[in-house]
Amino acid sequence: PSSCSDEVTDLHSVVSKFVAGRLCSEVKCKTCGYSTQNHEQFFTLSVPLPPRRARQVHLQDCLQLLENEESSILWCCDKCKHSEASKKIWVASHPKILIVHLERFGYTVSTGRRFKRDDPVTVPTLFSRHDRQADGSLGEQAVYDLFAWTDHHGSDDSSGHYTAHSR
């Protein structure tokens, strides 16, 4: 499909009815302005942690970081064949039940080792998000009430255990 306004093929299940959302992405050539849009269904929204810093990290920081525009990526433009482009991702449709995954595991190229970020993240018990349109305008609002989460206990992705919590 050429536009994020196109319908995503539903899996037509009870699960997808409640936890499926839609991500859209746009890659835009910096030379000629040609752009392509893509969309995909998600069941878990994986969000990055901000670069390490002294202040407290909030879930909204992570969600915002997901939707920040990447100003310089390598991409071969279909129209002019140049390779410098920008890319942006946004949530076009939020699910009724939002499952968020914090991307806590990373990789250090110089050492070839994986690591775990243990930054504390403040997650509000009640928060809202707006669907976004391609032009940045806001769509419907989704309100979420935190009711469950899991924690990983361990120093990396190859060891440890998970605990589940609910309120």
C-alpha cells in the first residue's frame, strides 16, 4: 500500500481486536523530496530508552523518542537514486489495550557484548495518547490505565528471570 490511510489486513482474532495497533513510517529523499510510506500492524509497541542521563526517564520520553524523525539515514531513492534520506515513524492507530516493551538490551560494537540498561522508568498509572496523521495532526485519543507489568531480573539477555505484577 502506498499510504498509511490504507487499511491494515486484520488477523480477525479476539487478540487482534483488542491489542492490535498500526505503525506508519515515511522515508523521504533529501535530494528530490520523493517519499514512500509503509504501515504495519503491531501487537507490542517496542520503544527505545533515551540516551543515558542524570534525570528520571518517563514512559512519555520513550514514546516520543520512537516518533522522533531520524534526520539522516542511508536509502536508495527510487526516483533520483541518491542515498540520503530522513525517516519518521508514528502511531496511526492505538489499540484498546496497549502493550509496551522497553528496549533495555543493547549491543556494544567495539566489545561485541550485549548489555542491559537498568535506568528507572516512571510509568504513570493513567495516561493518554493520540493517533497521528501523516501531516502530524492529531487523531483520536486513547486513554490507558496501567494494570499489569513484568520485570526482568538479571544483568543481560542470556540470564535472569521475569516477575509479573498487577494492580
